[in-house]
Amino acid sequence: MFFLLIILLLFIVPKIFIRFDHAQWPTTDNQLKFIDSFIKFAVILSIRHAWKILLITVLLLLIGTPFIFKVTAETNLLKFFPDDHFVTKDTYLIQEKLSGVMPLQIILDGNKRDDFKKLDNLQQINSLEKWLLAQTEIDKVSSIVGFMKDINKGMNMNEPEFDRLPESDQMISQFLFIYDGEEVYELVNKEFNQTRVLINLNIHNSGEIRDLVSRINDYANHHIKDLKVQVSGEAKVFSDQDRLLISGQMYSLISASILIFAVMLFLFRNLMEALLSMLLNLSPVIVIFIFM
């Protein structure tokens, strides 16, 4: 595909322009004469002192290149609005009075039907909830565990000491059999082999979200047994698209550089000249990253 584009741009498109371009070309605008003069001066200077210009350019690029590694990719949706904008103010007001507004969820899959009617699995989710609430980025956690604690407490006259999970698998099944509502199916499917933990985050930076997701995955790998764990939700998607956007830009830059080098090598038929041309092509990109 790349070579077809090269043939198209170098050999076919110019022929088409020559065939149909019969109009008189516009004259240079007076306002651009200063730029033309500066470019001519730069061209003459670079020709008369080619090696000096080249060495100075390479030296400056070498000095500045380490700063490229200090560039960090960070995205915060609220930073697209001024601090006094109603979106920013209302978001922080909700976070202060209620809870965070950035949603994240953890999907847990069991191996067979009714896995999440078993006390052992619910205790694992309960431990996960406690760990999640200990993280400063998390304001609120909802899951089937809290639902079962409410049922257990309600079935025991709302006594505070029963604000816990039922004592056995049989009791869990009996409570769910008696319960006739549909709210539980917002947290678990009807086969009770898949459930989700809903999380409200008080952070909006993609980097902080990635760090939290990494810690959640690390906890799950070390503490969750016999269950498949997957982090999902709007916050995860937002963090992933930010990462993929940056990596996509880098892959595009690398592939474009390789393509340009191949074209220069094909045109000049000389490795040294092709490498020198790459310095001219890549130095503006490097300078931009250095300033960033």
C-alpha cells in the first residue's frame, strides 16, 4: 500500500496537475517578502557553512533529547472547562456532598450457575469491597454483598449485629428465594454466575485511573480465587482510549519515519545522504517534543 502511494504521488499526480493546470500562478504577496528574504538568508547561510550548521543542530538536538522523556500524557475532562464553569463547579459540588461521579466497575465471572449464592465467593467480594473503600480515589462501592447484608439485617428485625453476610449457602439461597424484587439483577445475572461491583471515583486524570486499575488487577491476582476478574466501565474506557491515542501517534510517527527513509534511499541511492535527509525530516518533530 505504501509503495502504491509513493508511485501515485511521485509519478501520477504531477502528470494530472500538469495536464489541467493552465491558469497563471499568483504572484508573491508583499507581506510574505520578509519571510522569503529570511528563507533565502537561511539557505545561503546553510550552504556556506553547511558542516557548522549541521554540527550545531546535532549538538542542540543531543542536549535537548533527554527532555523528551519527561513528557507525560495526561487527560482530565474537567480541564477542558474553566474553573468557574458550571460543569466544573457542579461536578465538584456533587463529589463533595455525595460521591465521585467517575464510574468504574469490576466484573466477576464464576465457573458455574449459582456461584454467587455461595458464602465463600461473597466473602471474597466483601474483602474486595473493604480494600476498595480503603483507596483514597474511591468514594462509594456497591455490590451483591451490600444487598445480602441488607436482606440479612431486614430478616432479623434490623438488629445492628446482623448487618453482615448470612452464615451459610443455604441461608443465602433461602433469602433470595423469599425476596421477590428485581433490584438484585442490577448487580448479578439471573443465573448467579456473573456479578459486578460498582465503584464511584473522585478522580478524573487518566494517569491516576490507570494506576488504580493496575492496583485492582494486582489485588485480584493475589486475593481472588476461582473467579475471573475484569475491570470495566467508563473510567477504564476513558483511560484506555487516552493510552491508545498516544501509542497510536507514536506508531504512526515511527512508521512514517521508516517510509520516508525508504523513499529517500530510493531517490538518492546513497545511505549517507538518506540518513542526512532523515535528520532534516525528524529534527522538527524532535524539537516539538523537546519544547513539550
